Amino acid sequence: MSFAVRVVAVVFGLAGLAWSMIALAAEPSEERIAALGSGRVVLVPINLAVRAVAEVEPGREPVWRELLQYFVSVGHPVVALEREGAAALWNEVMAEGKQEADRDLYAAYGRFARRVGEQAEFGSIVFSTLITRSAQVSGRTAEWDGVRRPVEVPGRPSDSIDTFPLGSIWVNRHGARGELAAASLHVAVLSAEGELRFQGTGGLVLLQELAAPRERDDLELSVVMRKDPFADAALLRHGIAAAFR
């Protein structure tokens, strides 16, 4: 059995295929062309191959929208696969892999690319995955996967201590130190022949934030999950661009 793949936003069709081109808005930069290669790019739905954990699941749709917009902004011709058809084809590809005793994820990416290539010509195909990471907090800034984000530090900024135990967030006169959970986007770019051309990871948003000390004289801050961490489209666009650098 073979499954056809469809695109998500039809602008104009291509003969014999349920694909579409997303409208272009600008000329691509040399840096991005180096990562994506020449020719049309196929976008695979986010986390098609790897299930998103609960903490990043709410980000799938907003990050997907910004990923589409990213390609519009750089002016690279792109088609996006519709999730249901892509998932059916992925399941078929994985079944073939089990028969071949080959469970390597990138080998499966390659098989998927070649199967899509049987239906249409393209230059490269992009697999994107939302993942969780640890952002290093220093002062009032968190840094991970090529991005830096401001961190609001509650409590008493005039307090100072000398040691910062691993895994805890401690306030001092310069801000805080420790780790916060964050979300990143991993991208893998393959050719139509299934060869890996590029992979990168860009930080998207912080999943946690700092809360005031539980006790009045406590120097250790509480860490809580942020509400709607994927709401800022500008941060998502910045992280997507970082993944492709």
C-alpha cells in the first residue's frame, strides 16, 4: 500500500499532485540557502517521527505556523505536508524498517524522503522536532541552543551568597544562577535521496519561570511552569532562525 501526501495551505496546485506552493515574500540569504540547498523544500509536520512530551505539546501548532512563515520571510519555495497523509506514509516507512531490522531514526528519515521523492521533485526535506532542554541561568539571562532570553528575578536582589548548588536557582546581587527548563526546535535537512545535509537546534522559549522565595528569609527561589509559554511569536521566529544557522 502507498499513501499520497497532501499539503496544508493550497495557493495553486501542481499537475497530478495534491501539493501547493506557499507564497514568497523575500529573497533567501546565502546562509540559509547553504543549509537548505537549492530547489523546493518539503516541510514535514512537526514531531511526526518523535512524539512531543507534554510540556512542549502546546507548542506544536504555533511553532508550525511560524515555521511556515519563516520560509515565506526568506523567500524559499516550500511545500508543507498535511499531517494525516504524512503520518500514514511514516507508519508505512517504519513498518518497512522493522522488516529490514533497521530502527535508526535517520535511516527512517531517508526512506521517507525517498518515498516522497517518488511523488514529486524537491531539493530538500525538513524534519522538525520540539524537544526540552536545560537553559543555563546567569544573572538575569537564560542561554541555550544559540539564544538568550531575559529572566525576571523576584525576591531580594541585594542578597548575595557564594555557592550555587547544581539544580537550584539562587538569588544574588547580580540576579540568579541555575537551570530552567526550556523548549527548542531541532531540524534535520535531508536531500531527496535521503542523505543528511544539515541539522541544528534553536532555542524557542523558557518553559519555567522564577517565583519568590517560599519563606521570607529563604534565598532559594521557587521554579514554576509558565502559563502559555509559546504565545510570543517573535521568540518562536527567532528560535527557528537559530536552528537553521
